[in-house]
Amino acid sequence: MAQNSSCRNRPNILITGAPGTGKTTTASALAEVTQLRHINVGDFANEKNLSNGWDDTFDCYYINEDLVCDKLENLMEEGGNIIDHHGCDFFPERCFDRVVVLQTDNSVLYDRFIKRGYSGQKLSDNAKCDIFQVLVEEVKESYPEDIVVILRSDSAEDITKNVETLTTWISNWSPVL
């Protein structure tokens, strides 16, 4: 994937968090404002047939992470991407200039899960993931602290504020030389 940010003119941003934290909503709004390319990894993997089958327990595809990284390589080198995915540790560190972890209050998140029709193990595991801050730890282990930002995402107002914060960051971004 991309060597480092000095090779690209626009930043790459990863937006991650538990399901239901507003990753896709935030990424879509940010892409609209900034004209960066929004890539939802789940949709991208399905469109490009980059899965290893179906997981009946979680009612989703197993994404082949190596194939996803291979297919995204040229786009990441170009820069100007907002990657939206609940996992993060399979992307090489050099791909991103900013890593955003969205967090949502557990009661809000639980209601979102119910509205999505989550039940059983899918509901339980996703709730635990956020409660135990699994993704925050994953991000901290995978990326330099200076590119990581944790943002609240409990409401539409939070999403608007987060888009404004990230838009300002993008406006001030410059490649590392």
C-alpha cells in the first residue's frame, strides 16, 4: 500500500468504531463536504468479490483482508480516501494520515443495534466490543498516537461536529516531507 503521506496530495482517513457508531454516516457526510472518496470496506469487498464465504452466526461475509488491501493499494497511494470499516488492524500503518475512532454511549448503541435487527450472539458480541473498547485498543496497538483521534458519536449533532472537526483537519493537512 501507500509508502507514506509524502507520496500523496490528499490525506487518507480511516473511520472505525463498533457497528452502529455512525461510521458510514460520518464518512459519507465528510466525503460530500471534502470531495474525498468514501470507501465502505464491506460494500467494497462485496462488489469486488473479496470475501471468504458467509458467517451464519453474524449474518455477514468473511472479508478477505489481504485481498482488500491488495485491491485498495493504488487508491491508497493516490490519497484522498475515507475508509469506513469496523476493523482496522489489517491495514498497514503507512496507509493513513488520520485514524478516527467513533464511540457511542452504550444505551444509544444498544438501541441502534435493536433497530438494525441484531439479536443473539451478534447483538451480544457487538455490545461487548464497544463496552470493552476493543477497537480503541486495536487502534492504539496498530497506529501512532499522533494520528489517532477518538470522537463521540451519540447524535446527529455529534456527527455534524465531527465532520466539521475533520474538515478543518483536512484543510490544514500537508504531506509529510
